[in-house]
Amino acid sequence: MKHFLSILLLLSFCQTSYATITTGSELQEMCKSDDQKAQGVCLGTISGISETTQIYQGMGYIPKIYCAKSMSRFELAEVIVSYLDDHPQILEKQAGVIFLTAMKEKFPCK
């Protein structure tokens, strides 16, 4: 649990230059938008969280939280949006928390 909280703190620093997505609701809105800039913010946010997680895992700062094959940012977005659609009660949680929770549930390490 200590490691999970550490990564959440690290991911809270992931920001975008176009807009700041802080909640699942904002992430879902951007990902489902027809606007290309909004979709770019969605994909950039998800890529940033994913890459930050991989870097810190690779450096040994945090344990492996989820075990997924290599995925494109589009595939990652599909997983996250699907999770948000299925769990509307978490829409106001922080986007990084939602990403890690969704990935851990979808791709648990065995």
C-alpha cells in the first residue's frame, strides 16, 4: 500500500500544457470528445501517466502495479474510458488513481 500511495503522489505531478486533467470526469470528457485537441489531451495524459509509471517501476522506485502487454495509447484510452463508463461513482477521483486502479483490475500481476 505504501508503494501504491507513493506512485499516486508521483503521478499527481503529471500535467499537460493545453489543459490540466485532474479528475476522471474531465478525462472521460476529453477522451470522448470529437475535438482533436481534446482527444490529444486525453491521449497525452494517459501516455504521461503510463510512461511515468513504467519509468518509476524500471528504476525500482515502485513495484509493478499492473502486468499488461505493450499497448498503444489508443488501447490504453479504451481501457480507461471503458473503466470510467463501468464505474461512474469514481469520476471525481484523480485521473492517475483511476488509471492505476483500472489497469490493476484489467491486468493484474499473477
